[in-house]
Amino acid sequence: MRLTGLLNAASHEALGAGISSNLQVGSLIAIAQQRGICPSELADRMGVLPPSISRVVRTLTTAGLVESETRPDDARRRHLRLTRRGAGRLARLYAALVALSGAAETREILELLRAEPPREVPALEEAAVTLVAAGRLVHDDTVDAVGAVGVPPDVHVYALATLCSVPETRRPSKLAEWLSVSRASSTGYLDRMEQEGLVQRRSMAGRADGRGVEIVPTDRGQRVAATVVGVFERHARTMGEAIAALAALDGPELPTPEQADARPTSDLEAGLSSPDHVS
């Protein structure tokens, strides 16, 4: 369950809300690993029927992450590959997985998806490593900085900084939504912060809706949050360069819904009964 939760959180952060199922993410990684794979080969690799892969490929194509190509010696078969946008987003997925879990759990997640990090896109891998390294540096410095003022390393100080800087997250459900975690996880974060005297829960009785609980940072919580923000500000240049390296891998922006509706049906969206062939 933990690995599934980590994958879902990382996918939401890196790929967007529309790409969330294990089959979609695993297929994207498989296409990156084996450029030119045919839809039928992808279906075999993922252990599903061709119609299921056709739907996955259509979704990945609509999101601008995957495209098809034909070859002079095999003009009727479609071969799949990542777009530049897909390469950039996949790099972000790896970075998010490592940041949320660590290298060992990331490897376990990829093994569950029957995939390995792609080796055919060196720039993708280099950019992901750069961002992960920068994120680790920020994390380590944050732990040291808040530890110096008596905050244990198991306290989710990033959630605390969010509460202090984004007032609309001061409801438990909104905080969970903002952090892309389960309600149970955000409750655990709040319990630890409350134990350390960083936040207080207050009943919203008497407010306009008269229901629920509001999370209020204490004076100490405000000071700790300011410490966290200070660490990020010191590393702003390094993080900016790492993010810019990933952004450089992104392709053009997706078309608007009106443009998407107006364009001709692509070969990836045709021939669902025979997914390898161009109609």
C-alpha cells in the first residue's frame, strides 16, 4: 500500500491528474525504455489485452507524452516513442519518486511496474539526477536548521511551511489535497506538529459554516516555518538551475481543447481492433 501511495503521489505531481493508473505509468516507462515498441508488444509486456493498451496509448498521446512513427521497411506498423514533453515529465516522475521515498523504494516501485529507468535519454537521466541532488541538499540543510531549534527530523516541516504561507490549507482535507497525500497521512503530520507545539487545532464552531477544524500555527510554528523558507531561499539558485534543466526537456504546450477537437484523428487514435497497424 505504501508503494502504491508513493507512486500515485509522484505521478500526480510529475505527470498530472490525468495520468495516474499503474498501467499508464508503467506503459510510459516501458515506451521510454524500448523506443519503437509496437502497441501489441507493449500489451504483452504489460500483461493486458490490446484494447486496454489502445486506450492507454490514446490517453498518453492526448497528454502529449507519446507519439508514433512508421518505418520505411514497415509502413503499416506503428512504433511508439516518448515526445520531448514526455521525456521531461518522466524525469520529473523519477525525481519525485526519489524525493518522496528514496532510491531503494523507487527501484522497488519500478520493478513492480516491470520497468527500469530509460538509458536512451541521457539528458533526461542527468536532469533528474541534478534535481534529486539539489532536493537532497535542501532537505539535509532543512533538517539541520530545524534541528538546531529543537524540532525532530520526523516532523513534516514542509507541511508546516505550507500552513503558514497558504492559508487556504488550514483545513485538514485541504492540506491533504495540497500535499497530494491521504487524509490519514496529513492527520499524522498534524499530530506530530501539535505534539511539538507548532500548531493547534481549533473548532470552527461559530464560523460561517459552523463545522470542522481549523489548523492554526503557533508562534513557535511560525518561527520554524520561517527557518524552512530561509533554507529554500538560500538554495533558490541551485534549485532554479535544476528545474530549468528539466524544463528544457519539455516539448511545446498542449493544444487547447478547441484545437484538440478540431485536429484530424491521428493514427494512434485509429484502428483500435488492430493496434499495431496504420489505417
